[in-house]
Amino acid sequence: MTRVRPPTDSRKRNKLILALKSAIEAAFSESDWKELGYQTDMNDYVSGHPRLLRSLSWGDPDYGGHVLDAVEAMLEQDPANLQAIATSAKIATWIKKNKPEVFAEFFGTSSIGKAIEKTKKSAEEFDIAQYIKRIEAALPGDPALAVGSTKELIESVLKTILGMHGAKVSAEDMPKLLKRVQAALGLDPKDVSEDVPGADVLRRLLGSLSLIVVSVTELRNLYGTGHGKSNAPGLDRASAELVVASGVALASYLMDRYKALKGPAAA
């Protein structure tokens, strides 16, 4: 996941803002503006601005000034909006291509982003793109939604694996689904032979998978989206990233294990 390192002084801040302004001028459409408006809780500003979208539509020379005003207004409303603006795919891609020095200075891929990218690569045959997209969009400003989407991601992977094995998938809770998947993939702790080096360690490791599932599910119930609690207070972003990192790592492991057992054609 591309993330932005906040500027440390006014000169650096100005450098980044001017790059954002140039990227928006070059790459944004009216629909992009409206989407960004909702992401930053500035949809009224975007839709109600007397000149912003009109000058874009007509290609007027004052458009750049209105872009700069809009970016400043979004940052004044909430400094955290910097992530929503800068990590827009069109903006980040344009800056990487046209202002590589700015991209190198302010943009970077976080460890959680690398974990998510790994999950994307593991996801062939698994219809989980919607959950990954929600997680990526939610992490900067809505930790609760990220946790809820992580639970849904794991559940989808578990049910997909069972379905691919021809097993009937019923309305079971997550720990039971995981137990069935572990049995199907040869990952049941009790099936680890004593002849395997480090058998006790492997059993504990495989047994810990259930702890991830239980933790993600319970945190989702407390803070996540399953019961209309998105944006509920109490779950900080760092904790959400830990939940997401654990959840997507588990999903990747199970998908990779499934493909390894299926054979080279699934790899």
C-alpha cells in the first residue's frame, strides 16, 4: 500500500502540495473529484464550489488555482486528509512518473502494504479483490472498517477453500470454518507426526492460527462493521494494522497451501 510521509517543515509541505496540485490538474476527472470529496468529508465543498468543476470542464486557465484552494481546504479541514489525497491511485501514479524525486521523498510502501500485496499475488482463483480494496481504502482513516473487512476476507477464503474441496459450506462460525479448512489442507495440529523435526513447535504454530481468527472476529464485533459500529471509538490505527497484517498473512498462507496441494497448475 502506498503511504505518504507527512512533511516535516513548511518548505517540504509546499513542495508536496504543489506536486499534488500538478497531479490533480493532469489526471483528475469530475468523478475523481466527487469521490475524493466523499473520502475527505468535503463533498459539499467540491459539489458546491462555483468554479472548481466548471473550470475543469471548460479547461479554463483559473482551474489550477481552484485545485490549490481545494487541496488547502481539505488539509485545513483535517490534516489526515493528506493520506486520502496523496494515495489516490491516479495522483500517486502521476507523481511517481512525472516527479520521481517527490515520490522518493514522501511516498513509500509500508510493511502492511507489502503484506497486502502478497495477499493479492496469492489470490488467484479467490474472489477477494473487493475486501482487499476496502481494507486499503479504510486503513488511513477508518480502522474499524479495515478490521471488519479483514474478517470478511478471511471468511471468504475459508469458504472458498471448502467449496473447492467439494465440501458443503453452512452458516458456521469462523473457528469451525478454520478447523475444517485445516483438516482439508493437512494443517490440523494433531496430525503432525512425532517423526517431524520440531513437531511440538509446528503443532503450536498451527494451533495459533485459531487465535488469529478468534481475535479478528472478536475485534470486528467490538469495533468493526458487522454490527453497525464503523468509526466506533477505541481502536487506534496501529492496532488495526496489526489485525490486518495478521489476517492477510493467514489468508495468504491458506491460499498458498491450497495451491501447493492442488499442484503446479494452481501456482
